[in-house]
Amino acid sequence: MDNAPLLMVLPILRRLRLPVTRDGAMLLLMAVTQFFLGLDTYLAHQISGTIVPREWIPIAFGPLAGVCLLAAGVLARRQRMAANLLATVVFLASIVVGVLGSYFHIVRAMRPFAAAGQQLTLSLLVWAPPLLGPITFALTGVLGLSAAWQEQPVDSGTLLLPGGRRLQMPLSKTRAYFFLVAFWMLATLLSAVLDHARSNFTNPFVWIPTVVGVFALAVILALGIYKAPQRADYKTYVFTMLALMLVGGLGFVLHLLENMAGFALVWERVLRGAPLLAPLLFAHVGLMGCLVLLEPLETSLDSLRQAQRGV
């Protein structure tokens, strides 16, 4: 995996000898993401005190989808195409869950019988259930679908389908990944801005994710637009992704402190105060962005295994 751009920027990672290719790492991350989406949705829906039946759909779907994706990862060792089909069903279902959730949140944010121009206002968007929360299920589904199907040859935009059929995409998988990560960054940034708008941005710390998020969005889009990024471009990109991870970690600590009284975590504050897991979305995007630069060639994994066996 010596040709991976991530290893060119951070040579120290060569010592890790990661036994996974880019798509495999992405699928693993999406499986873990589903677990956390289910947990985050559960915490968010606890605010009302009573979780109605339809609100249990994303709560139950998250961990179930995570288990199915991990099972698909195990199955892929022997039946790659069957694993692809299983993962495809899960990711399509994730898209449906995300779209339906966004619809329900928009309906709750609207006042259909209000005067013209008052049915949906910025104030309602700020204080309504997070509109962009459910869409993360859909983004996970789209990104997962991109990772599930093998591109052959690499960077050709040609996906290998069941029965030996091929599907030509308008972009190579690498560039598609960049744009999908950019969508994740945009959703994360807008979600943070709407959440912090409730405090009127009086706390100077809330400007950090806003500024870093806007810069990161521009950098990610630039890498997607460039057809032949240079080493300096990759360096800027990688250190921006590391900055996102740092911002996510810092935000998590600040939200944790906000929800504590002395040395005790107050559960009521966790539910109704600063959302505990929300800042980790910045770290999530940063990690996802770094994975885009891993080695895409699946044959390299076979070569690594042979080298470890001394072949």
C-alpha cells in the first residue's frame, strides 16, 4: 500500500501495515456509524419523554444495520458478490430511513396554517427537531453503496456488478468519495450552526467548528474537482482532516463539561443540554476523509498477506 496518498503525507503510518483497503475501511466505518446513529437517535428522541412507535425505527435500524454490515464483511471473505448484495440492501434501507426521518422532522418544523411566509422560518428551523439529523442515515447509505461495489480498473469509474456486468459512472470512485465526504461535511457544518444558533453564538468556542468546517468543506471540494492533485494538495487535505478530528474531540470534551455538575454527569443535561455525540461528527468526517486516501487496489491486500506468510 505504499502508493496510498495518505502514506505519502504521513509516512509513519507505513509501520502499521494496515491489512485493509480503502473500500473495506469505509464499509467498516459505515457499520460502526450505524451503531452510533442508533444511539444518538435514541438520546435525541428521549427529549420528549415518550418515544412514539415511528421514532423507534431509526433507533432499532442503526444497530441492526451495523450487525448486518459486519456480517457482510465476514461473508465477503468467501462470497464477495453475496456480501455486496447484502450490504446493498442495508444501505438502500438506510437511505429510506434517512429520507423518511427528514420528512417527519420537516413536518414538525412547519406551521401549515400560519400566515404566508410564516409557515417555515429560521427561528422554527433552529428550535425544531434537527432537520439534518436523519439525513445522516441517507448519507451513510450512499457512501456505503459506493464502497460496496468494486471499481475495476481502479479510478476508471467502472463498477463490477453481478453476472460480470459493468456500470460506468460519471466519476471515478476516488473523486466520488471526495464529493460524498463534502456532503457529510456540509450536513455536519449546517447542523452545528443551527444548534449553536440557539445560544446566539455568544460562546467564542462555537465559532471554532464553524470556521474550521467552512475551510474543510472548501478543501474537500477542491480535491474532488482537481483531476490530478499534487503532493501539496494532499498535505493540506490531510492536515485539514486532522484538524477536524481535533475539533471533534475538543467539542466532545466541552459538551461533556457543559453536561456535568462538579464531577457528576447529569443525565437531564445530556438529554436537553449540549448534545454529547454531536461534535464527534467532525471527527467522523475527518476520519472518513483520511480513509479516502488509502490504497484502493484490493489485490494489494492479497499481496500483503502473501508477504506476511513469506511467499
